[in-house]
Amino acid sequence: MEFSLPETVEFDLPLNPFEFMGRPDLADLFPNAAFSVGHIKYDVGAGEVTLNGRLLNDDQKTALAAACRFVSEQRRKEQH
């Protein structure tokens, strides 16, 4: 079975201010309070990551990857 990866992966970077302030109770009460703080684009072939069109450096890419892993782990825990 063959498949091909997309050339780019893009997503918005949401922020729920209540979660950011450490108030998950309010985040649950107001789930639509999140807003986008930026747009991430990953060029698979070039290995470049941009935030709102600006190229991220290695430290920024590492921090973004860590944040994505954290969110993914939290969502997995919520599903179980």
C-alpha cells in the first residue's frame, strides 16, 4: 500500500485565555472562548516551520514540537 505525505501541513494555533490563566473550570464553561494567535505552516520537503509567515529558528521549532506533544498527550488522557 502506497501513500504520499502532503507537501505542507498547516493549522491555526488556538489559545483559550481561561486555560492559559489556569482556570479549566471557566474554559469548560466557555468552550468557544479560544481564538487563534497565529497560523503554523510546516513545509515537509524543506523542513521549515513558519508562524504567520515568519520562519521559526531551531529553538522555536523545538518549543512548538514540545507544546504539540503536550496537547496531544492531554487529549489522549481525556479520551480514556
